[in-house]
Amino acid sequence: MLSSDHKRNLKKQAHSLKPVVQVGQKGVTEGLHREIDRALLAHELIKVRMMEQESPKELAAHLADENGAEVVAIVGHTVMLFRRNPDAPKIKIS
């Protein structure tokens, strides 16, 4: 569980990132979960652009739960997700 200070630090780090995954017209699919999982393994901190009309907060929580990640922040229709790589951590959150 990330503290509010950790989330603030991660949000600063994510500011310059571009969304690496986009939720499109088909919505949340198994392929989308695989792409998010790959991106989290590679980067630990990612942005996901949500195009669905569903509530961004609900969709962000669903994506985080399904991928074992934590929601760092939601800005408009973009969610920032974080999941520590257990084998090779890359981001320092302290």
C-alpha cells in the first residue's frame, strides 16, 4: 500500500510520461490486461488513457485490481498505475 507521500512522488515522476496503453472502443479485454501487465513489468509506473464513458474512478480501480497494481492518480481520463517489479525494481518511491 502506497502512502500519500509515495503517491505524490510517483505522480511527479509520471508527469512527463506518455500513456503506453489505451482503453479503446472494445473496453477492457484480456488483451488489454496482458498489455498493462507487460508495461508494468517493464516500467513499473505507467499511464493508461481511458476512452470509455464509464466512470474513470471505477475503471481505474478495476484495472489496478486485475493487474495487481495501485492507482497513483487519475487526471481526467488518464490513470497512473504503479506495480513494483519483484525481480528488478527500477523506481525508488521513498
